[in-house]
Amino acid sequence: MALTGLEIYKLLPKTNCKECGQPTCLAFAMQLAAGKASLEKCPYVSEEAKEALGAASAPPIALVKVGAGERVFTAGNETVLFRHDKRFEHPTGIAVTLADDLPPEEIAGRVEEINALCFDRVGQLHCVDLVAVKNVSGDPAVFAGVAKAVSGKTNLALILMSEDPGAMEAAIKETAAFKPLIYAATAENYEKMAALAKEHDTALAVKGENLATLADLVSKITAVGVKQLVLDTGAREVNQVLGDQTQLRRQALKRFRPFGYPSITFAAEQDPVARVIEAGVHIAKYAGIVVLDTADRAEILPLLTLRLNIYTDPQKPIAVEPKVYEIGAVNENSPLYVTTNFSLSYFCVAGDIEASRVPGYVLTVDTDGTSVFTAWAAGKFTPEKIAAALSESGAGDKVAHRKVIIPGGVAVLSGKLQELSGWEVLVGPRESAGIPAFLKQFWN
Amino acid sequence: MAVTIAKERWSSKCLEVVLGSGLKQIKIGGETTLPFLHFEGEMPNVPAVALEVFDAPPVEWPDFLSSAFEGVLGDPAAWAKKCVEYGADLVVLHLNRTHPDQGDASPEEAAEVASAVAAAVDTPLVVLGCGVDEKDAAVLPEVANALAGKNCLLGCATQDNYKSIVAGCIAGGHAVIASSPLDINLAKQLNILITEMNLEPQKIVMDPSIGGLGYGIEYAYSIIERMRTGALMGDKMLAMPVVLLVGSEAWKTKEAKTPDTPDWGEQKKRALLWEVTTAVSLLHAGGHIAVVRHPESLRRVKEHVSRMMQPQTY
């Protein structure tokens, strides 16, 4: 269990030397308890205290890395059951399978397809994270050959999937530099798989048949010194996966050590809609990595979008840069809309301007990323701020007219804004979905 | 190694709401645990999935959506029957024509449409106004009166118009959708205001105002999770079931509306997945009724729910 600030304080030197950057030892203890400082900052802490605090402050779920070089995939360090309690730290890794029995001429194409699974959303690229090379052929030499070929063609992290230690040994020898995830150690093969993971310093997936056999196997493997683990409870039915993932997370947070590692799940359904549904549930419910057998862009886009949404930090509104955005082929007569720099507000307005098929400018006012109503209520979306943004953003140089459209929900600002800015203020619709109808009626 | 299954000891449960009358009546809510965690508590009722009907033929629907309702798009009663044929647990009638900019149909006209739809199907009926507070306040009491005794679900009542709508629901024996703008405190406050008018708590269903996938779904996701944990921890004013108005959100997204492209793949598959993923993730947050638009989405979400209703093995 995590220690409280006072419990930690008792273990500190209590000299208030300030060398840790905090005014007092008590303040430092509070920072440690909140996970905002690390013990190394204190130069005088005793070995005894280090041990006691180290064990208690180790994250309930270990941080595990797969891959090397520019695209290292990271999972773990999670601390909560519900995103609203703090946040989910590491977005679920999305892994796409590649079977080693594909005809050799199709392998490069499949890798390229997987490499290309990247989508732009509000200027940010969201991509799948791993390629799972699966030993379907049963032939160690084929598996090793395909693993090597794939590793040369992608920057994504690799998962090597085979329960045959011989095949794994052959494949890892070819790809060790890329630090792939070995999948998987089972009750039958764990000694050899653990030895391979140890020798090549790679992460190891552990596959149980249920929670009890998984815990058992993890204990045996950590006993031989392999600590970078990823857990598979063996469940493939979506209802059981939900139960198992919930148990792994709950028990890890209760400091049941065998479950203190990120998990791996499989959206095993072959039907496209069913597998996307399943993968979606895994993403929302704690999976560290979800593996699925599709590179169809229409299937991957909703999953990457769901992941982006669920793993957004709820304490930090996502802001866009406050400036004038151009939507479509604008000219000096295009309408000018104003909204806040909350990304969702901007995104909705931009989307509905596109839908109206009339190019337009959007001026986002810096409201610390809060929405129109929240910002208005908090005094961050005021006539003064909008007027200042109008003049400082250079909006006046982009359009020949002097008309600005404000959100209908803050119609009350229009008089004062007109007075302050000298611009004619048009009150737009309450919701951005009304923009096309609004334009037809009020713009020309 | 012995593993003790971790179970939360919740002190309370979600309210159970009964909708409709007669043989096809349904119950929602009543859970004593988080969604689908059968090892921990009871989930006495299966989450319901509804299909939508509109009082005017839709514009700008993609072909693969409108073709599912070919021949009935101009006739709400026939459309509703089609929804039942597709297996909808409830039918949701949107009274869009009452909108001041879309025909401004009178409360009496709206009540007539609602009566015709109610007469055509025996599944529980949900009737939604056009979303303009004042207009809905005039239309829904009239609808409530015309459908008296059918135990429908009417909405959406907001902080600004709930009084006349709730009065109509009390008089007609209906349940009400209490709608709040993505704010759990406002949701709770509206429930308090409505129950203070003497509508029983088990006649209220909450609409937290969801966003579609990619358009703020995470806000609704977390609010619904907090509503559910609130209910389980004994907050009576957060214990009402949750309705998810998925169809309207999912089909207005760029991802559902953009035709086939090399970057985003096939539109039909993408749009369907957008609706289904939105519905399913919010059901896993704690939603009770998912309102979807495409019959294929209905089938897929129901199929998933029936899988999730299978208990875990421990």
C-alpha cells in the first residue's frame, strides 16, 4: 500500500535542509506521497528509509518497454481504475498480426500496409504501435526468416508469437537488436522462454490458462530474474476478458505483485465488426496491448480514435493554438467565426464550416483550452479578450469586411464586443451544427 | 497460486425503470455492480437497444442507411413497424418537424404522428422533441396526453423547460428523459427538481448529452461512469438509468459522412463502426438504452450485449 505523507515524513532526516527543492521535509514528504517528487532528490536519506520507501513507492504496475530506437512502445505505470480518478497513463498499444505463412511476395506489402496505419487528427499523427509476427507455419526457419524480414521493413515494435522455444530462439537471434516482445511463456515452455528473454534482455509475455495459473507462472518467472513482463490471462471470450482485465487492474492496484504488469489481449473474432467491438472494449478496459488481425483502415480508425479519447488526460483540457485558422479556400470575403481554443469547440466549428461548403476563418481565443460556456462563466471569454484577439491575431488583414460571428450561447457579449472592437457582431447559432443554416440566412 | 477475486462491496444499486405497457414492456436498470461484472453483483436487465424514426423523410442520409428503410421513410408508423421487424427493443420517434425552422408543426400535429406510431407498434415508445426548449415544452405535454397510459419515455426535459414536460408525464403516466449538458452536478440537480414535482424517481431516465466517437465521447464516458459509481455508492439522485442518443451524434460526424477514401477506407463499414463503437463504449461506461440509427448497428450491439451477459468463470 502507498504510504501517507506523514508516514514518509517519519523516515526522512527532518533537517529541513531544502536541498531537495522543497521548503521543509514535510513538504517533500507530501510531494512524495502525491507521486510528484522522487526520493533521489534527498541527498541525506538513509538506506533503511530508501528500502522502505522504494518498495512502497514502486508503481503498482511496472513500466514495460518493447522495441528499440525511435519507436519504443511503453506500457504500464497505471495507477487508477477510472480515468476520472486521475488519468490512464499509457495508451493501449495496437498490434496488427502478420502470419509467417504468407507467400513471401506478400510479406512486404502487408508490412507496408501496417506501417501506413497512421491518421492525422487536429494536426497530430495517431498510429498503430506493433507488428505481431505469428508462427503459423510451425517452421522455426520460416518464422526466423519472416521476423528478420519484417524487422528490416518497419519502425514499429515487434511481437514474436510462438509457443515453440526452438522457433523463438531462431527468431530472436535474428531480431534481438530490435528488442521484440516474446510471446509467450506458458506452463510447458517457461524455463526456456525466460532464459531467452534474459539472454536477449527483452520483454516476455506470460500466458496462463486463467488468473490462478497466470499468477503461478509469473512467480516462477520473476524468481529467475525476468522482470519485464506482459500478462495474458488466456481469456478470448469478450465477457471473460472484461472480467480478467478488471481483476488484473484491481489486484495490481491492491499490490498483488504477480499482477503488477501491463496486459496483452486478443480481439480473436474473425468478423470485422465483432473484432473492432471487442478491441474497443479491451482499449477502454485496461489492456496494455491489444492484438488484432486486420490492417483495414476503416477498422483501425475508430479504434485509434477511441484510444485517443479514453486516454486523454481528463484534468487537462486539450487546447489548440490560439490563432486564425483557415477552413477551405478562403478569401477576403469569407466569414470569420470566433470560438475558444478548447480543441473540441474548434473541431466542431471547423467541421461544420466544412459541412456548410462555404470557406471560413476561425479565430480561437485563448481560454486555457476551456469550452465556450465554461470560459464565459469563468470570465475567460469576455468582450475585452475577444476584442484583443481580433486586433492581435491579424484577423483584420485577412478579411476585407468587419463582421465577426460569435457563438449563440454568448449572445450577451455582442453589444460590448461591438463597442470595444468596432466590428459588427453577428450572433451565430447556439450549436455549431447550425452553421450551414445560419449562413444561408445571414451571410451574403 | 491462490488468487482471491477482487470484489467491491457496493452499498446500493441503480433504479429499475419499466417502460411500455402490455406484453412487450421492458425493464432497464437495477444493477448492483458495474457493467457486465457478473462476478460481483446482479445485472437483472439486459441493456436495451432502440432504433430511430423521424416524422419527416431524412435529408442527406447515405444510401446504405436510407435503403434500410426503403418505402417507409415518408410514413412514421410504417417506419416504426420496420424497426420492430429489425428487432428494436424500443422505437424512438423524433419530432423534427416541430422545429421552428423545419416546418414548425403544431403540438396537435405532433401528437397525431405520435399516436399513429404508438398504434402501429407494441414495443415501448420514446418520443423526442425538436430540442428547442420552448417548443418542446408546448409539444411534449400534448403528446403525453395523446399517449396517456402507454408508459412512454418522453424528452428531453432540460433545466429550462422541465416543468411543463414533467407535468405532462405525471398526468399521462409516462417517464421522462432528464437532459443535462455534460455536467454531473446539473444532472443531479435536474433529477432533484423533477422529483420535487412528485414524479417518482423510477420514472426518470438520464441523458448526459453524449458526444460521438472522436467528438468528446470521453466526457460522457466519464460522467456515465461517475453516475454509475454514484448510484452504487447510494446517491439516489444519480441512480436513474442512462439513455445514449447515439444515432444523432454518430451520423453527423465527418467519419460517418465522408465517402470511401483511400485514407479512411470504406464509408459503409466506417460509419457503421462509428455508431457501434460509440454505443458499445458508452454501454460499458454504464449506459442502459442505446439509441442507434442503422438496423445493422442494432443487430451488432444486441449481439455484443448478449455476449457480455454471459457470466465470467471464476
